[in-house]
Amino acid sequence: MDDELICNYKDCRKRLKTFAWVTSCSHVFCETDGSREFEKQQVCPACDTTLTGQYDIVKSELKPSEEYKSMILAGQRPEIIMEVCSRAMSFWTYQTHLERAYQEYRATKATEKAKQQESYYEHMLAVNQSEAASLKTQLVCINKELEALKSKHSEASEKLLEKTRQYQKLQGMYEALRRRNVTPASFEGEGERVTPRRMALRQFEIPLGSIPDKEAFVPRGLNKKQAQGPAAPLFTADHKNHAPKQQHHGKKGRGHVQESYFMVHHQNTPGGSLF
């Protein structure tokens, strides 16, 4: 505590510099709080002591003039002066004690609050550390799962590339086989209806220009007259070009002519057999 008194009103705690209200119960108040409270009732705001005496409440000047200092105790006997001084010193000592007790109370409250805060923050720190450890564990698990997924993704990518290469290889083989099996006969007779009989007869077709004789081709087991039948022969020898001629009947293609040729002679062959 400094050399200044402090207002004992609980909500004030103001340092007193000019005037102060002093009570017989050794409390002091600032001019504002003392005037307000003592106008209401003659009761000490600090300890609720009733102050009904003439000198129980005194307004004191804290910075008296030199004339006041010279005259206030002038003419008093030394024992009276010493008693007055002793009581004044007791008042000051009591105010010092009150201030020390108040500061100790505040320190105790602050210490308790600090301990509570420390306990709370220690608890929060433990909780945060536990959560951090849990998150680290989860992070490790997630990293492992991520590595496993990366490995699976890599394997799947390799399998996909392998399957793609196999597909492309098979596609190339398919295209090669398709081009190999495509013949001019595949485009003949497009739009005509393909029947099993025609499919069976196509295996006996003979390409044009493969007959070495100059005369009409006669199947095995038939004479020339039987081979001719009611229809004219489709293939005759060309003596000038030494190549068989194809006699067209209508607007049908070569496949139809060959098929008609074999169909006619198949009908004229006994038992329906060509060979």
C-alpha cells in the first residue's frame, strides 16, 4: 500500500487524494460514495455499523494547510497530543491491514482460478493429445489403405494394358481371317435368299476358265445328251480364244448361272446324285 488511502466501498476502490469520509469504525470512503451513502442512512457501508454519534462520521481534508496543522492541536497537553496521534496511527495501521487482507483475498481467488484454469487446460491438453494420437493412428491406417489401393490400381492398369494388347491382337487376327475368307463369290448373288440347298451346291461350283476341254463340261456318269437336258449348255468352247464361253440367261450373275447349271443336271441325274 502506498501513502494514499483507498476507498473502502466495495465497488469503488478509488485512491483518496483530497477529501475523505472517515468513520469511527475505522473505515474511509471517497467524497462521492460517502456523501451518497450517508445521506441515505447513518450506517457504515463497509461493516453496517450504526453511526449516530456527533463525531462518528467526519469529513477530513487529506491535504491540510499549514495554518490548520499549526492550530489543530495547539494548546493541548502532550499526553492528549500523543493519544490523538496514537489513535490516528491505529486508524492508518488498520487501513493497511484491510488493504493487505483484501489483496491476499484477491491473490487467493486468483490462485484458485489459476489452478482451475491449469487443471482445465491440462485436461484439454490430455484430450487433445489423445485425439492427436488417435488421428495419427487413423492417418497410418489411411496411408496403408492408400498404398494398397495404389497397388491394386497399378495391377488393374497392367491387366487392362495386357487385355488391351490381347484384344488388339485378336482384332488383328480377326481382320486378317476376314480378309482371307472374303472372295468374289461372297459378293455374288447379294440380295438373293441363301438356302441350305444353295449352300450345299456351292461346294461343287467350278470357277470359269478351269475346264480344259473345248466342249461343254459333262459330269461323271452322264453322257453329253443327258448333261445337256432340256436347257442349253451354259459353257461352250470358244475355238478362237480357246476359253470357255458363258451364256447368260437374263440379268442374273455368275453364281446364279452356275447354280442353275448344277440344279438342271442334278434333276436329270438318276437318284439325284452328281457323281
